[in-house]
Amino acid sequence: MRVLAVLALLIAASPAQAVLCRAKSGAIKERRVCKRKERLLDLLGSAGPKGDVGPKGQSGPPGAGAPRLYLADATGRRLPGIVTSSARSTFGELALSLGSPSRTVLLVFSADGFPPLGFQFYFESPQCLGTAYIRPPSPWLTDLVYPVGSHLVYAGDPLDQHVFQSELIAESPAQCTPPSFYVTQLGACCSPFSGSFAAGPQTVLDLGSWTPPLHVELEP
């Protein structure tokens, strides 16, 4: 070990062109070129063959997940679902798993409650009679919950193909012209419609009673 330490010091102090030479007596000399009977020392040596790959290490402990947010009312009552995005108490989106098989629907909220988004219902009969159906958005979008009057509704199960003859759209009276007619209690216009697509029956989402203002809290 002492010899190696000395050699390391010699290397560090040597000029870039210097080499180390071993004489027959065993003495080590620093020279630019080894003499005839001296042997050039290769301290580093040539690289050996690549070793085998070592065993795979154990998996580390799982990391801590991001804290989840939930929606609560003025009394502290927690509403169902998980808040997926929010500007704290201003507005946000509440994700709920509904239906069978379960699918996710989004409910937009604000501190005052659930603001109207507008809605569009379809009917298999003329004049918006019978069961109201909701057409889910495109497959790459998440279903929405629509506030209608004092109710929250979404496209329930089953989502089947239907042929529709009329539609009910949230519009103002000025936008509703014959042969359409205005439904005052819903603030919507019923119009003739012709089309066929998959839709689900209007289903009421019951969140229970809640007291405004709503706010977002961290899940404990």
C-alpha cells in the first residue's frame, strides 16, 4: 500500500511526458524514456472483461400520493365525489362515479352551488313528451351533470340507441320561434328533431341536502 501511495504521488507530480521505469534492482525511476534494461510500468493496466450484471435490487417503498380534495358545505358536511380541479372556493369540478359499470361524471360547482350550464334533452315522441334522454359527449370527454331547476341530472343507464323526434334546449323565449314552443317552467324551447344516436335516460343525482357556501378541503 505504501509503494502504491508513493507511485500515485509520483504520477501526480510528473510532467505529462514522463514515464515510470523499473530497474533490475527493483528501483523505480522517472524518465522520459526507459533505459535498455529497464521495464516500463503500466500502473493502470488494461481493462479486464466486463463483469456479469448484478441482481436486481428490491423495489423502494411507494411514494406518497397527492392529497385529494373534497367538497364541503357551510356546515362541514362532505359531499360525495372527489374534486378534480378547483380555484379553491371560487369554482371547480367534482368527479363522481355513477352507473353500472361505473363511469365518471363531472359536476361544475361554485361557492353558491351548481351554476346552470345549459342543457339539451331528446324525446322519442313529438312535442317533448315522455322520457327525456341525454346524449353523452364524445367518447374522449367525460359526462356532465346538468342543473335543471332544483335538480341535478345526467345520462343514466342504459346508454342505448334511440330514434328521436323532438328536443328540448335551454334557450330564451326570443330564440324560440314556431313551430317550436317555449316551456316556461324549465326555461327551454321544445323543437322538432330527427336523429338517431346512443343516449341515456335523464337520471336525477341526489347529493342530499347541503348549505351554501360550498368550499374545498383537503382529505384527512
